[in-house]
Amino acid sequence: MTTFTALTTLAGRDPAEALGEAMEAMEPEPTGVGVFEIEDGSGRWEVGGYFLDRPDDTELALLAAAFGAQPFIVSEVPDTDWVAHVRRDLHPIEAGRFFIYGAHDADKVPEGREPLLIEAAMAFGTGHHGTTQGCLIALDRLDAEGVRAAKVADIGCGTAVLAMAAARIWPEIAPVMASDLDIVAVDTAAANVVANGLAGRVECFECAGFDHDRHDAAAPYDLVFANILKGPLIELAPEMGRRIAPAGHAILSGILTVQADETEAAYREAGFATHARDEIGEWTTLVMRRIQ
């Protein structure tokens, strides 16, 4: 069955979110609306809707004009078996000692690696992005340096690949707290935890940032992963300073290299020192150590 997308861009988070909310009231009603920051440092946002029937061009033009957006581009999307498509294109990934694979590649797991199964149907946060790889490499290096974190959190966990990696290499630690503001991500994470034999070792729940009683009970943390975006990372910096124990670490990613200095400065102001800084492609991963 053919579906339709309607996409536009505009400057600023607030008008982008307002436009996304307005699109939800369209007729025909969209099956979903997405609002995303364009990760090129421009400050522009993309807003898109998905429709079972072609949206009304006049209504889209009025919405674009009302919110100062570019004209919408409407496209037909043919019916595609996306799971099969992703399985064909996603190959296993090695990041430090970790081997990220789908069930269709189970026979390719090498000896001496820590395997983590992430199914193709759950393709966000599979380890194929430079940000996730950077976090896994940073975790592997901290472990090699002798770091042993007893309490770990994964903020914006996605598939929970980072939480599971920590639980896998440190079996003696308390259950890792894996949280995300997207309930679909939380459900995905919970399924992955079971598929990897880590039930009871990783707790998955919905929340924004640290705003949950499970985080209240578990903190202070020795290690926190946050593979999100520059803006939310900077907003979280003061809270990170309160939630991470002295000498604890934060592994931060989702940061374009051109954004790394600003992010690093925010965490220095919050009481952290830079422990490591790594680049994979256009992305930077920061490892910050709390010193205050």
C-alpha cells in the first residue's frame, strides 16, 4: 500500500514543535508526526508527517506560511518490507570488544568478543552509528583502565545497547537503569534485554532525563551514558553533576564535532574534567570525569 510523507524545515525548536502539533489536527489525519533537529549546526529543524491518503496541498501551504516554514514536499512512499531491507544492509559491527549483530548473522560471532544481539526490526541504536560505536569504545577503554562502575545509567537508551554492554562486562554491578522518553524505545530496550539473556540486569522505563523515582533511588551513579543530542546534553549538565558520584564518569555522544567544544565547556562548568575525546567521522564522543 502506498503512503505519503510531507516534509518541511524551519528555524527553531519551539516553532517546529508547534508546527508538528498543528499537523496532528490535519484532515486526513497523519498516522505519525516527527520533529527533529537537523544535525549540521544550522539550528534548523525538520518536521514531517506520514499519511495513508495524500494530504491536502492547500492546508500544508497554509501551515507552512503560518509557522515560517519552507514549502512542504509531498512524496509517495511505496510499500516496502523494511525489516528485510534493513537486514540486507545492516552488517555486524565491532566496537572495542563488542560485536553487534542481528539474528541473521548469529553464525558470524567471533571468539573472544562480547556479543550483543540487536534485531534489524529495532534499527535505531543498532551500533552502526558513529555515536554508538564511540560510546562502546569509550566503555571498553574505561574498563581496560581499571574502572569498575557499581551503578550505571543509560539516559536516552534507545535499544539499550549501551546499558547491556555495561551489564555484560560488569556482571557484579547493580541493575543498570535504562530510560528513554519514547515508550517505543523503552519497549524495544526491554525486548532486547530479554533476547540477550540480561533480564533482571537492566531495568527499562520511560522518563525524560533523570526525572523518575528509580533514578532517585539508584543515584549517585558511577557511570552515565547519554547518547542524545547537543542541546539536551547541555541542559542535563548541572543534573549530571548532581547525579554522578565524585570520580564518576559520563560518556556523552550524539555530538557533532563542531559542537563538542560547547558541550565540553558546559560539563567543565558543572564540575567535570575531560578524560577522553574521540572522533568517528563527523561525530565526537566525550568522556567526562566528575572532579567536584
